[in-house]
Amino acid sequence: MEGIVKRFPGVVANDGITLLVEPGEIHALLGENGAGKSTLMNILFGLYTPDEGVVAVNDQPVSFSGPRDAVLAGLGMVHQHFMLIPRFTVTENIILGNEGSGLVLDRTAAARRVREISESYGLLIDPEAKVEDLTVGLQQRVEILKALYHGSRILILDEPTALLTPQEIEDLYGILNRLKADGTTIIFITHKLKEVAAVSDKVTVIRRGKTVGERITSETTGQELADLMVGRGVSLTVARTPATPGRTILSAKNLTAQPIHGHKPLSIADLELRAGEILGVCGVEGNGQAELVEVLSGLRPITGGTLAVNEIDCGQRDPNGFREAGLSYIPEDRHHRGLVLDFPLWENVLLGNAQGEPFVRRGLVRGRKTQDVTRQLMADFDVRAPSPETPARALSGGNQQKLIIARELFRNPDVLLAIQPTRGLDVGAIEFVHKELVRVRDEGKAVMLLSYDLDEVMDLSDRIVVMSEYQITGEFVAGEVTRNHLGLLMGGRHSDEATQA
Amino acid sequence: MDHFFTLDLLTRILRMSTPLIFAALGGILSERSGVINIALEGLMLIGAFFAVAGTYWTGNVWLGLLIGVLCAMAGALIHAVWSITFRGDQIVVGTAVNLIALGLTAFLVQSIWGTAGGSDRVSSLPKIGGMSILVPLAFVMVPLVAFFLYRTKLGLRLQACGEHPQAAVSAGIDITRYRYLAVLGSGLLAGLGGAYLSIGNLNYFTLDMTNGRGFIALAAVILGGWNPWGALAACLLFGAAEGIQIQGQSTPGFPISSDLLVTLPYIVTLIAITLFVKARSGPAGLGRHATTS
């Protein structure tokens, strides 16, 4: 792809991007959110027509009028949000659009073909399984198989690790290397530097719609790529001083609660959160973290034990009660729990803060006052948006997250629960969030950081607990435990086994 | 009460279920493709009216049936153009079609027959065993629709359009075409259901003769989990409620007041929906277009 330009009303999404991918290599396309990666790939895949520039596949200039043309030319796309139908079986999803001749489906033959192709690439999967029953990692496997089934020799993966656990990410790297060995060309879109280093041969960096550099992965550094991507020097690690933990602010004893799915109840024997520390919670997704968060924020009733915030018994309180006791909460899912996307920013700031002054007086919302405060928060937290009247939907993920943090800290809480606070954010925004968490800690507040990114937990935490099987299976002072040890505990080993291993 | 549980009751149940089955199958087609179809009521009414009008004009009940069904499909086409091509809100579009159907048929009854209440009598479709020939057809349609949905290529694609329109597009499926076909199919089936009411079960048209059956059919779609066999069971349940109601009214000395009895089908619908629907959910892409901003 050379000199690609694509304009949308009001923005130039691609402003002369060149991406040259050699056959049989893994080529990373690195750029922040909004840099133009997705637009570029949508052009390559025939969903958009470029205003200028040439797309060529195997040295032949092409002009696709839709995904079908791209597929016929040997391209396959694995979208970040999977294009899979949960209620269909693996086979049905894979053959959709390419079901074979005849009006009546031959499911047996189709399942056999799927099994053959899955075995030949070593991507084992049950063709009869329903996609909704599969883990995210296996669903991605179905997406890859779908592309291979349709004859793809060039595979585009859009942010493929966004939803995966560390182990699944390792598996994915293995799969990609196997596909490469088999002659498949892979374009790997990401904004994570670690992934570029882990899997790619070459990397093209784009910023604000322009190609800013192409490097051979083994000859560059993470710092160089980060600076290219952001356009200024960024710090990849967070500078912080040792913690000085104070009094216990949140305490849970023998806590139990019903699970969201399944039968195993959440069971927390002892969890304490002290002022002036960051407590990291690590674990593989689906081991009770979601339940723990809901319990600690008052969304899920407890069935036993005690839970206190600031020595106030919160066992029977609702989310408002937790707020009153001094707790703030950055939810995992910005779009569903953090914001009302169609509300303007100032109404979003009001959410959870509408108990009284300064936003509400005598039961009435003070619109102008709230807007003034919102404007101030936007300035303080670098939320880039035209005005407090802008709908939250129009903001980038990073700016949305900054707004949530601003709102949650506005109450001056004693405890901040930060759940996956950097998920889906780009490097610049991650840097901001991390610094903010450390700043909050240094102000003497208690911070709980729950993340499925083990590196993030290890970088930021003063104390780390591991969750596995709906329990806390290990507790460590940061710096006194290895990544490997935590990984084994996360995988369900017990502490003594992990020590021996 | 000796006269209550008779062969008559069974016949009534089958007869009352028939229009519901047709309309529910139509609803399944449309909703499985991702288009909410609350216009079933109006499409049935159009089918019912034009089947009579067509018979009246041509003197041939079969041509009347054809005209009724084609007109219901035309109504469905309006729904499709508005909701798919112009992306109108599907609930609003469906409501509009229902209102148009009600107004149009009332107006045409007045201008053709000069009465406010209903049409003249026309001939009706042939009967087998005291039941219209459309009754067995409705029951035959159930396995046909099920086979189409679950066993054919087109059915798989149609379901994909309803479950995840973006995924369907990225698989190269022209979802607009599939949704048009599905909505037209729902017009055909709802039209058959309507025509059954007028020239199958009876031999004339009265104003608003569908009397909420399109909505009851929609309830059957939901209660049956968007599955033809499930919908059949639900239609039989609702048909039974209506059959019992009519049988009760015509049984001398039946202990429940007839005013209360006529509400039975609606009460059964409400109870069934409350009890059984919680765990079910429809096609995930219902009412959604392929690209959302």
C-alpha cells in the first residue's frame, strides 16, 4: 500500500500512508488509537475506497469493492471484535458465506473439512461446539480458521490480544509463528510495544494518519518505537517511591458471594487495603475478579462475612452507600458501567455525584455549576473535548477514561478501585492513568488495581494478591515475588507447589 | 358440561390456531433476519380484506386468495423499504403499517359495499372435514419453515443477518437482500393467515377482524423462542384458549360469564409470556443495522 490518503468529512484519517509487507513475514502496524490503523485496514479489506494511493497485492494493483473481493484475493481479517455468531456452531461460523454448492447444507461434510483444516494447522477445536461456549482465545482461533478456510494467504489481525489472557497471548504467538513457517503473511495491528517485540519481524509506525517510520524489529528498541508512535518522549515505566502504608481503610473477612455464572461462590478469607498503598490484584479473567469488584462496589450482595470501608459496615449497602463511606470506582467497562455515552460530559460528571452540593441543591440539578466544574475537571485532567456539552461517545477511549477518573476523584474518596484502568488505551493515556494512580496513592488514599495484565500489576503495585478459583491464593510484597511464580499461582497451582516449581 | 369436551372443541382449537400459525411463521422469518415485525396484525388485516375483495371482483375464491396474499406482501414491502432501506425505526414503521391497514380497509369497505361494518358475503375456500383447506396447509408450513431455517444455505445466512449483521456482511452476505426476502415472506404468511380468517373460516370481511391476532402471533414467536416448532406449540396454546372461550359461550349453562370468557386468550398470552419468556432471548441483531455509528 503506497501513499494512501483517505478523507472523511472534517478529518483526514490517512494522509499518505505507505505500508510494504514482504511475503511470509509478520509485520506489525503500530500506532495509537485514532492514528489511522483501522481506516488503513478497512481500505485494504475493501470496506473503504482510498481517495489517493495504490493498493497492490502480490505486485498486482487491486481495487476491491467489498470484503468479498479482498477474500478472493487471498486476504483474511481477524477483527478485534470477533465477527462470530455466538449461537452458531464453530462449523457454521466458518462456512458462512462459503457453504458449498447446493441449497441444502451438508453439515457433516462441512464439519469434516473444518476438522481437516484445523488439524493441518494444529489449531485444534471441536467443530460442533457452539461459539458462545468457547473461551475468547478459542473464539479467536475460530476467526483464524475461518480466514484460512476461505483461502487466506495474507492474514490481518486487528488488535488480536486485546481480550486475551497472558497464556492465550502466548498461544497466539505460537500459532502465528506456525502460520508464518507455513508461508502465511501476517499483518499484526497493535498499539502495544511488547507485542511488536514478541512476535513481529518488521514494524511500521503510523501517527496521525502518516507513516513515521519502518524498522526491523530486532534492530530497534521499545523506547524508540514509543517515541515515534506518540511523537514525543514518553516514559514507559512509572517513577514511584516506596509506599508508606497507613491505617486499614477497606477490610473484608470471610466474605462470600454468589457467582455471576457457574456454581462456585466467591470466597475471600481476608483482604485488607491500607491508606497510601496500591494493592494489585492479578489473575486469569473469570476467576472471581468480576464478582469481587461487584461486591466491593456494592453491586452484588454478600452472602456471608464482613466488609467495612472506613470502619463503616458496608455489608448491606448499595453503591451509593459505598460512595458515602468513601469509595470511588473506575469500572472495567467504560461504555457500559462508566459512562452514559449519549449524555454530554457534564451529565456524566453528575452521575454518582448527584447526592447534593455542589451539583444539586434542594433536589434540583445545578446545570451551570456542573458545567463549570466539568470544564475545570477537563482542564485539570487533560480531557480533550470541545466542551462540557460534547457527548461522551465522541471522545477517544483515553479521554473517556480521564473523565471517569476526574469524576471519581472529585469526591475526594479514601479508596479508589481501579478495574482494568488502562484496557484499550494507547501509550500516552496509559502513562497518564498510571501516574494518576501513583499520585492518588501518594496523597494517602488506598488504591486497588485489578488488571489482567500481569506486567501492569507488577509495575505499579506495592502489594500483590493472586486470585484463582474464586479465592485469594497468594499475597506478596511487590519485588519479593517473580513473574513466573505469580503466573503459576494464576494458573491454579497452590503456593507451595509454585515455590517448588 | 357433557357437551363441552367434544370433537367440536378440538376442531375449534385447530381452526383458531391456524391464523396464528401462519402469522407466527411469518414473524419468525422476519425477526430471524433481524427485522422486528409488529406489522403482522396489519398485514393479516390486509390479507383478510383483499382476499374477500379479490373474490368479490373476480368471482373466483382462489384468485381472491392470491390477491389477498399479494396485497399483504405489498404491505410488507412498504415495511421493508421504510425499515431496511430508509432505516426507519422498526417499531414505528410497524405501527404505521398497522394503522394504514386499519384505515385503508375501513375506507375500502365503505366505498365498495357502502356499509360501515363489513363486506358482502362471497364464496369461501373448500373445506376438508369441516375445516378450511388452509388449516392443514398451516401445519405443513411448520416443518417447511423449520427445514428452511436450519437445513438450507439460505436459512443459515438469514439467521446470520439476524444474529450479527456485521459478521454477515464481512462474510460477503448481502443482508439487505436477505432481509427484504424475509420481510416479504412474512407478508406472504401473514397474508395467508388473514385470508384464512375471511375466506377460509368465514366468507366475508368485517372491520378489524384480526382483532389482535397478529400481536398474539408475535407473542407466540417470542414464547416459542423464535423457533417454528416452539411457535407452533404456543399457537396451539393460544388457539386452545380461544377455542375454549368460543366453546364455553356456545355451551348452555357454562359456569363462567361470557364477558369474562372472551378475555381468556389474552389472559393466557400474558400468563404464558410472564412465566416462560424470561430465559429466552431473540436474535441478537434484532433491529440493528450492519453499520452503527
